[in-house]
Amino acid sequence: MSKVLITDRIKDPKIEKDILGDNLTNKISNDIEVLLVWHKIIDSKYLDNFPNLKLIIRYGVGYDKIDLLECKKRNITVCNNPDYCSEEVSSTAVAMILNTARNITKYDFDARNYSHGWQENVNKKLLRNSEQTIGFIGVGRIGSITLQQCKNLRFNTSFFDPYVSCGYEKILDSERKDNLNHLLSKSDIVSVHCPLNEDTKDLIDENFISNMKKGSSLVNTARGGLLKDLDIIEDALKSGHLNMVSLDVLPSEPPAEHRLIKAWKNGDEWLSGRLIINPHASYYSIQSSNEQRPNVAKNALRFIEGLRPQNIVSEL
């Protein structure tokens, strides 16, 4: 009988137990063949506890805390769980894009201090949706859904993703950019949807920001580690190089002490509603929460029953 272990967070595994039955255990042993992982860092030292491990399944979408190279060395297949929250994350990204395009939170902040006039206090630089271009970095499940929703809202779209096959631009009916800096320089809003790995860590750095169109905006609902640090965001917002920044994820969560975080908490006037921070919550709805754990347990059961597991991100 294959043994399955949940590594962390879940204190009451009733959902998994109902699906996996006696295959589920709560004790580390040499018999463990499957790990179900939430936040646990899976490195060489931890893997030494499981000499017969064959499969790791992440409860979430990201898998940057799992050492994929070490897993390959040990013939361990790694899967993630990308389906349960695609609609939720893409909806959050679209909401942040629309907020940026229509100036909602900045109006909300500024209107509190309007003493003369009311309706006349408009941002005269605002463009209609059809005159703005959203540039997408990464068009996997979530990026593609978000792009299609933005097209339905009459935005122009383009994308950069060297990992999707030629011709995918025809499926999306969107302009493909083969150079990241070209996409950045032509986009009014950049929305990031790529995984965190060795190629993308600190992707959003000084060079990235400097190549963005002056007065453009940034949305990141992907991974916090894509952003090098908060200094570059603070500098770009203060200088006006960036109009707005919307983040569901941060380099450090909860956010560490930083001037920008302090200004955001205090509602400093220079920010004026131009920085939006969500507490890494874009994945959540009642429905996604109900799907997340059963999806993972059912995938483990596939393996136990001799079927190929789904959503493989790394295997030999």
C-alpha cells in the first residue's frame, strides 16, 4: 500500500482521508511514497527522510520552494495544483487593471480633499480602454484567461512568453512580443503571470522598471519573488515613472518594515491611492477553497491506482 504524508499546515485531514483512506498517514517513515505539500521547503535534507519517495504534489500553483533538480536526481515526480483558483486570480488581476485604467482608488483618495468643485476634478490623462495596451508576461492558464477578459473589455493586448509554442498568438488573437523590453516599452499596463524559478527570480528589477513606458502601471498577481525589492517600486512611484502599482504578492510576506509599506499604511499623500496591496488573497473564494484539497488528494489517488498523475511540472 502506497503511503501518503501531508507535510504541513493541515491539522484536520478529513478531506484527504475520505479520498485516500488508509493510504494517508501522519508519521514520517521509509514507506512514504507521496508527499502533499503546502508551505514546507522541500530540499535535499528534507528528502533524505523519504528514501522511497516517488511523487510530490503542491497544494498551490507555485512550486519554487521545491528543489526540482534534487527531485530529478532522486527520480521524484513533482506536480502542482493550477486549476482550482485560475478564475479567482485572473479576476483579481482584471480588477486591478480596471482600477488602474479608470483611476478608481486615486479618485477615492483625492476626492476626500476636494474643497472646490466636484465633478470637474478629473484626471485629464485618462484614456478609454480601447486606447490602452495591456502587456502580459506569461500566458499560461491564468495569464491567458486574464488576457481574454481584457480583450472583452476592449483593451488592446500583447504578450511575452518564450515558453509557449509558435502560433499561440493566433489562439489568443493577441500580438506576440519576442523581446521583453519591447513589450514593456509599448504597454500602458503590465500584468505579470509567470512562475518563479531561476530564470524569473528578481525579474522586476531596476532594468525592468526603466524599460517600462513612462507613466505606465504594474500589476503582479503571480509570485512575490519576481519583484527584486520594494525600493525600485518606491522610487518609480515617487518619480512618476510609474503611475500605479498593484500587488497581490510581495517579496516578503507579511511585508517587512520598509518606507513604502509605512507610507502605504499611513495613507501618505504622495502615494494618493496609487499603491494597492492585497494579502496574497487572489486565490481565494468559497468555491476554490472547496476544490483545492480534494484536487490534490484525487491526484495522489491517481498515482496510487497506477495512473499518470496530472499537472506534472517536473519528471525524468
